[in-house]
Amino acid sequence: MKLLAFTDLHEDMESFKVLEKKSKRADIIICAGDFTIFNHALKKIMKKIASLEKPVYLIHGNHESESEVKDECKLYKNIRFIHKKVFRVNGINIFGYGGGGFSYTDKEFEDFINRNKILLTKKNILVTHQPPYKTKVDEIITNEHAGSKSIKKYLKYFNLSISGHLHETFNKQEILNKKTLVVNPSPKGMLIEV
């Protein structure tokens, strides 16, 4: 299965045009949040995302209202709001956890993973807005880290971790634990074979 992942679109229509082209080669689309600028133009952007005509699995970022995104997703047959949910797609579990900002630990995230550990199989994808701590997708200009230690702690259960939030790390990726591909796919998106 080929997926198109993107994050931090922030209403950038030039980047969206790139996503439109890439989406033709994808089976599904995953959005790791911050597709608006503080919830501005939410309806317009959601309509654009739905127009990609592929199944979309989406979380909110720190720029969106969880409840408003959840309600807006209900208007589209091809968009699933996956915050604190697990969806099984072609034998692969997609775990979604949106929101977040700059917290190092997140008990609510840890509880979500622990409650759903029984669903973990050989192929699992984690979609978060905040990146995992001390990874290549968590390097800010000041050489400090702003990612989540809670997310990092649970990476061993996942084959792929998709996150955003930090614009400095667009298109960065690395493999951890010899199995987990960690990516920040950028607003222009990244095609990934899973």
C-alpha cells in the first residue's frame, strides 16, 4: 500500500497543488495536523482535502480545534478523524493522536496506547502532530529538542511514525530500533510504501 503523508499545510495552496499531483499515486492519505492557521478557513481547507478523492486519515494539530475538525470530518465520506482512534486499513493499524504542542510527556497519549496495545500487530502506523523526542524530526534551530518523550517511548511498537509541528525538520526522516521509520512529511507531502 502506498500512502501520501503531509503535515503543516497551513492553508498553503501552492503546497496543496503538489499534494494533488502526488495523491494520484497514493492509495490513502494521512494528515498529521496544522492544515489551517489557527482554525481559519477550516471549511475551505477540509473541502480541498476531501477533493483529493482518496481515503483520508486526519488528526488536528495545535492550530485546529479538535471538536470543530471532528464535526467537519463528518461531512465527508472519504475523511476519517483519527484522534485517539485506531483504524485498520489493508491489514495495517493506524493509530492517531492529534493536538499537542511542546509538552515532553503526555499521560493521555500513554493511556491511549496502553488501552489499545491489544490491537498492535506486525504493521502499525503512528500519526501524531508532536514529534518524538530527540529524533531527526525533533531538531530545532537552537539545537534543543521540543518533542515528546512519551511518543519516543512507544515508537518500538510502530513501523512508521508520521509527525509534524516543527517546520525546521520538514522532509527529515530516520530509522530507529532497526524497524521504525520516523518522518516529518512536510506540507508538500511524502509518498511512503508500507
